[in-house]
Amino acid sequence: MSLLELKNIYKIYGELHALDNVNMKVEKGEWVSIMGPSGSGKSTMMNIIGCMDKPSKGEVLLDGVDIAKESAKNLTTIRRDKIGLIFQQFHLVNYLTAVENVMLAQYYHSLPDEKEALEALDRVGLADRAKHLPSQLSGGEQQRVCVARALINYPEIILADEPTGNLDEANEEIVVDLFHKLHNEGTTLIVVTHDPEVAEVAQRTVVLRNGRVVKEVQNKNFTGKIHFDEEGTHVTKNDLKSEEEIQAEEHANENK
């Protein structure tokens, strides 16, 4: 049985089908990227997987249980207990230190434990920055605090929304390397991104367009690392297209 399965998922707003008969499976310990341009349905899918929204139709099976049928209160409990969320905008509390931000996630789950929170920060290489405020941390360091916060309650799935979207290349590589480490430890990762370089690092990439799954790419050259050419430039090896390339292609087709 798959850890997560989406079966015939629709999300409908009036006449708009944000998701249109989407099917997807994620196995325990798998690293999957969900990729697509703006308006493709990535965020809607993330919200449904992350128990922040419910589909209009279809089943969302987590550990064999259809969470699409659960109440909003139960979804909050499932999200708290089973899903670790990482956001592009970090969402750290400005007046709390790094370790206190991690402990905040513990507070809403069970009981804060500073020793465990410090161990989580050490796991992401930030033990020496534990007492710093977010304003005293770089963007990459703030994102690693977010990873520690997501890990602290031992979730079944880490769900990351554009986790490298606000980072420079150096910090992007650090975060991807951290995901590689987590994957090797058996963590299930679902990474939502519009960046083909980040998407192809995963074992498998699910490509969305206009609310539908249009392609699934298995990474035959899986290393868990970003690929660079001889000049140090990011390169893709699985024919994944950036949002700009997709928009240019669609514009060209419209003008034919």
C-alpha cells in the first residue's frame, strides 16, 4: 500500500477546474517533485496533500485512510501529527530565536523540549545559530530552521512548497543537499517547485499543467544532487522545462 495516493482528484471553483482528475501515488521513503508553471494546480495539490484544503471530488488516501472525508478539526490533527510543512516565505516568528521557533512546533504537537529542538538544529547544521533571531540569519539559514521545525515532530511526509524559491544558488544547493540527506535517512519528501533544476533532483517528477498531470519523469540518473556543467551552470538532464520556457512555447503556439 502506498503511503499517499490521490485518486480522481478534482478541485472546482465555479467553472474553473484547478485540479482535473489528478491521480498520483507516493511510496514510503520516496522523493517526489511536483512541477508546473503558475496556475498549473501545484499549490492547490499541495494544500490538499497538506490537509489545508479538501478536494471537490476524489479520494486522498494517507496510510490507507481517506482524509478527504475528514472534518476540518481532524485535518488539523492529521497535519500536525503526520506532515511537516516547509514554505518559501519561511513563516518564522521574528521575536523568537531559531531554537524557540522549532520548539513552537513542539508546543502545538505535544510538549516543548529544548534538547530535542537543539538536536534538530544540529541535524541541519545550525547548532551554533540556535540563539539567533531570524533577522540575524541568512535566507538559507532561515530555510534550514524551517526544515528543523518540520522535522521536530517526526512526520511521515515532509511537504515543501518552493523551498529554494527565495534562495541564491549556494543556499539552494545547501537545502537540496539537506533533502538528499533526509532521503537517505528514509524520509518521504514531496517538493513543489517551478524550477526544473530542483525538480529533477528527485527520484520522480510529476508535471502539472492546467490542473492535469501531463507527464511523469523517472530520474534514471538519480543522485540527489543538482547537476552543473563544466562552467558551473545548472543543467537539466530530463527534458524538464522552466516556467519561462513553457510560457514562451504557449505564446508561440498562440501566434501560429
